[in-house]
Amino acid sequence: MRGAMIHAPGDVRFEPLNAPQILHPTDAIIRTAVTCVCGSDLWPYRGAEPIGEPHPMGHEYVGFIEEVGSEVTSVRPGQFVVGSFATSDNTCANCRNGFPSNCLHREFMSTCQAEYVRIPNAQGTLVATDEVPDEEFWPGLLAVSDVMGTGWWAADAAEVRPGSTAVVVGDGAVGLCGVIAAKEMGAERIIAMSRHESRQQLALEFGATDVVTERGEEGVERIKELTGGIGADSVLECVGTAQAMSQALHSARPGGSVGFVGVPHDVAVDGQELFFSHVGLRGGPAPVRRYLPDLIDRVLTRRIDPGKVFDLTLRLDQVAEGYKAMDERRAIKTLLTP
């Protein structure tokens, strides 16, 4: 088969690879229906994370079951499945407590920009749809495997409630899906922080009521102006930079909450400042598996359409262009079709 390999910053290639095989009785092999490039894939692409030896890329996937290990009974060959970027047995104490992304047997997916993928912990990780969905739903279901699930976690961790005010820091796919989540959770006012017109328009379509273009201290001041000088009830941090985290913490009201889901890079939180702010802080890898059944249903019943974050569609063998387009901010998120 073939798949994406990253060799160095800015150097992603589509190459022949060994076809995945069942290595453990808990594995499954899927044939990719659609996959994509994630904003977090840009960290190594931009040289912000070490690459080391060339290695496969990709952690978002939906597809068709080709083969299952002897201990996998929850799915069968031929079924269409959605999974999480973090695999889980869905039975350990952490899974039962609602955090499958911290499963005691967790493995992070990293080979999904390919024609076939091995899924560890398939029994607990994969959710099959009742029938094969129409292809129009595939982008939305693919979004559920990470960015929609992560946006939902951001809103959940930030304790968005009906009638509340939520701020979304970040206008990438996760931030835009965070707008969807805040809307679904009943936020009355959703303030999207964005400086890019196409993303602003999508945020408004997804349910944002206001757009703030300022960043840093100016952005915080604008949030305070819009909230009577107090700050927001909930803030969704969907970037992972030091500026974004500072902006999020300072945009929350005393007693408010910040849900941070951007993978932190050079982020440090001042303990004294956090202590006296009375702001709650929770985040981490999204427990996507917890949300999968509900989010899949919302997509298939057309209640939400997170697939709209894909504004560029390419063949899988054009994956390098997909990275480049996102790096240059010519695309929000690239959909890849085998």
C-alpha cells in the first residue's frame, strides 16, 4: 500500500509502505474511506516538534473493516466504522471514569494518512454505523474522530451551560468545532476570536454571535468590553501557544472555566495568578470515544455538520500539497480521498 511519510520539516512524501497486519488479537485492519491533515500535524511540519527518523503521519480516520483479531467481537468485516485518535479498551478504570484517552492500554494513532490502517484496541475504540452512510456524511464523521470530538471536549471542559457566554480562542478546525459544541450545549453568546474572514464566516454559520479580531491584551480587553468588564463564563483554548493560553485565562471571569485542548507548546501557567483568578482549568487529549455515539448520531441526523471545516479536498497522493495549503493558511483543513 501507500501512505504519507514525514522526512523533515516541510518534507512530506507519499510512499510505498508495508501493508498493516494483525499483530495482536485486539487489532483490526480498516480500508480508509477518507482521512485528512490535522492542524497538530503542522507542528512537526513547521519544525516545532522533532521528527527524528522518517515516520508515517495521520491520526484521523473512518473506513471499512477488512479484518479483525480473534478477540474483536464488537465490529466485523464490511462495516463502516469511526474511531478515536487515542485508542482505548473502553473497560479499564480510566475509561469507565470517562477518560478513554487516558486508557491504561492507550495507543495514539499515527499512521492514518494511508490506504489501510491497523487499529489497536479495536474492540473498545471503533464504533460501527448501522449501515454504510452516504458519502456526503463521511467528512462530518471524519471530523468526529478528532476535531469535532476535541471541540466538544473543549466546551465540556470549559463547562459551557445553557444561557452562558463562551469565548473560543482559535479559528482552526478545532476552534470552529468548539463553536458548534458551545451552540449545542446551549451557550447564549459565543464569541469567536478570529482574524481570517473565511473562518469568521464559518464560525458565524456554526453559531457564533460575535467575532473579535484582536489578539493578546487587546483581545482580552475586547472580551471584557463585550461582557460588562467581567469576562466570559467559559473559554475554549484551541491553539496551544503561550499567547493563546494567556488570552484564554485572562478572558474568563472569576469563577469561570477554561477548557484547553490545543497541544501546549512553550506554555507556562503562573500559579499565583491562577490561584487568585478563581478560574478553573481543565484540558488534555480529548476523550473522543466517550462522545462518539452521540456525535455520530448528531451528524447522521443532520443536527450538526462539522464536515464543513474541510475546505480543500485532494487525493491522498497529493497529501504534501494538503500540508502546504494548511501551513500557508490557504485551507482550514484538508480532506484526503484514497
